[in-house]
Amino acid sequence: MGSSSLSLSRIVSACSLALLVRDFVAAIVTTTTTTTTTSRRPRTFLVTGSTDGIGRHTCRRLASDGHMLLVHGRRDPSDPVVETLVRDLEDRGASRVAYLRADLGDLEQVRNLAEDAVAQLRSWQLPPEDDRSMPALDCLINNAGVFDPTPRRSAQGFDATMAVNVLAPFVLTRALLPCLIRGSDARIVTTSSVSQSRTLPDLDSLFARRFDGERRNDDGTNDQYHDFEPLPYSAHSSYAHSKLGDLLFTVQLSRLLSSYRPPEDDLLRTTSASLLLENLRRIQCLTMDPGTVNTKMLLAGWGPCGIPVGEANNTYILATSDEYAFGARAAKSGSYHFGWGMSDYARDDARLVDFWNKLSDCTGVSYDDLSRDCF
Ligand SMILES: NC(=O)c1ccc[n+]([C@@H]2O[C@H](COP(=O)([O-])OP(=O)(O)OC[C@H]3O[C@@H](n4cnc5c(N)ncnc54)[C@H](OP(=O)(O)O)[C@@H]3O)[C@@H](O)[C@H]2O)c1
């Protein structure tokens, strides 16, 4: 008891110090960015995890700027939370709002989410008879995330935290690239965390597929079973690995996009294909710590040691400010912001490639074939 209350008090004082430093940095960031935000004209955003916490706050700020919003959650559209959200965003001034539903713990639903997003954007931007042209998306914010104290498996058998926080953004981002290259000043903002792990376990174990279930015994009782021995589970380590995963995803994504070369040279013979290729290379990929914020996730895992949700502006700033546009001095594509420095793994070429290949193997999604549907 004594040692646990001692370590608790250490955690609390570390948290307080962190907040002091964070407030100082946030004050500087806010001062330097509020004067130069972009987006005087409506832009199009897709924000995952818009139904609560930082995602909802970000959507509120985007709505007040008059943007067009695709908001996402796992709740039914008739859920009062969703109805209130959409009404609230319209009341705040969003040009358009549409709600898209998908449980990100199921990769099939993630694919459907991308299709629904394209269909919604098309209905906003193109004539009804045009069901083939690709619409534009200016910014994808991969915000949705989960910290789950209970071990769970995703629909495809992965650790659910890794699936929602890392595999889903990997699949969704790839599926929306054809729209993002048609956007203007396009950005992909993926939420990491100061909690990003400083260690990276063996990737085969991290992404091992397992199926939990219950086995009925002869005496009528039920036993839990796992078709493989489960890893020693820690909700915090799973979360921390997933946030490291978001960082590695962003760094490698920016490298691939900025240097992408289509396999077929003749693609570049048309001006529009050349322009789209140039747009692809200029997509700004950013990641960050959104702040230590008193959302239900923080309360579940760490307690109320954060700032109020209404002050959590990092995500909004990264997605909208000129300071973070492609080519800005302060923000190279692939960079991490607002946290206390990024893991060394993000500078390790071999690890980045291994991690990326693992994501590709697990999801069956490739970024090598962009000319198939992008140009
Ligand atoms: N809060 C912090 O201090 C903190 C610090 C560092 C990083 N972050 C990151 O910030 C992001 C936002 O977190 P938050 O603190 O705002 O948490 P939050 O309040 O719990 O909101 C998370 C959002 O993601 C949605 N979501 C969760 N699991 C989902 C699933 N399986 N399918 C679809 N949607 C799902 C939630 O939907 P429901 O409304 O249905 O639950 C909610 O809209 C996360 O990526 C988190 O890792 C947060």
C-alpha cells in the first residue's frame, strides 16, 4: 500500500509537471498560430471519432469556421448523441455535415466507411449523374482511438486497441488517397500521444491474430479459451504501442507519398495525371500529441490529470493553421508535434519499413499500387 501510494504521488507530480510544461508550450503555440490560420473558405474534413472528446471539440471548431464536415462514430445515426452532434455542428455554422457510421474494430466496416465517405463527398461536389469521378477531400483526421482496460479482439482477431488505433487509419487513409490528392493543401493528421511506447515488441506477437471464445464443459460450466496463448496483457502497453504505431505510420506514409513514382511512365503524359502526382507528393502528413485532456479515455486509464476538453486545440491547429501547411518551415511532412519528442524508432529506417510491411500484411492493403485508382 505504502509503495503504491508513493508511486501514485510520483505519477501525480509527474503529471502536474507535465501539465505545466504543456501549458507553457501550448501558450506559445496558440500565440503563434491564432493570427495565421488558413481556411477562410470552406474546406472538407473527415474526422474519425467525432462523437466525443477531442474529436467532437475539433469538429465544433471546424464548424464555427464554416467548413464541410464528414463526422464519424460507431453509434447508430438515430442515437441521440449523434443527432445532437449533427444539430450542434450545423448551428455553429458548418457549411455541410454528414454522419458516417463504422466500428473501426472491424476492417470491413473501415472499408465501407471509406466508400460511404466517397459517396457523400460525390453527392456534395458532383452532378447527380456523375457516379464515376472522384470527389475531393482536403483533410483526413485520424482521431478515433481507444484505451480499453479489458482485453478485446477485433473482428479479424487482432488486439482491438491495435486494430482501432493503427490498422483502421492505415486502411482508411489508403482508401481515401484518391480524394485527398484532389483536395487543396491536403493534410492527413493522425493522433499519436506522449504515451507512445519507447519499446517495440516483436511485430509477429504484437499483431498476432487470436480468437477468444467460451467453451462449454461437460458439467455445464463455461471456460474462456484462446486459440493461441494470449500475450501477457497490459492495457497501457497495448495503448502505448498503438500510439507509437500512429507515429511510425505517419513518418513512413510521408516518405512513401513524397517520393512516389508510378510504375508506368505513360501516366505522366497527361497533364492532369502529372498534377495529381504532384499533389500526392505534397500531401502533408502530420502527427501529434493532442494534449493531456480530461476525456473518457483519460479518465479510464490515467484519471483526471488533464486540461478541459474545450481547451484541447492541438488537433484543430495542426489541421488548419498555415504554420503546418506543406512547405512550412515549422512542419515538414512526417513530423510529430506538441509532445516531448518522438521515439527513436521513428528515425530507424529498417523498423519503419518492417512496421509498414506488417500493417500491409495484416490488412491486405498496399500503398504500392497508387496508380491503380489515384491518377
Ligand atoms: N485524452 C487524452 O489525454 C489523450 C492523450 C493522448 C492521445 N489521445 C488520443 O486522442 C484521440 C481522441 O481521444 P479522446 O481522448 O478524445 O477519447 P474519447 O473521448 O474516448 O473519444 C474517442 C472517440 O473515438 C471513438 N471510438 C472509439 N473506439 C471506436 C471504434 N471501435 N470505432 C469507432 N469509433 C471509436 C469514440 O466513440 P464513442 O463516442 O462511441 O466512444 C469517440 O468518438 C485518441 O486517438 C487518443 O488516443 C488522447
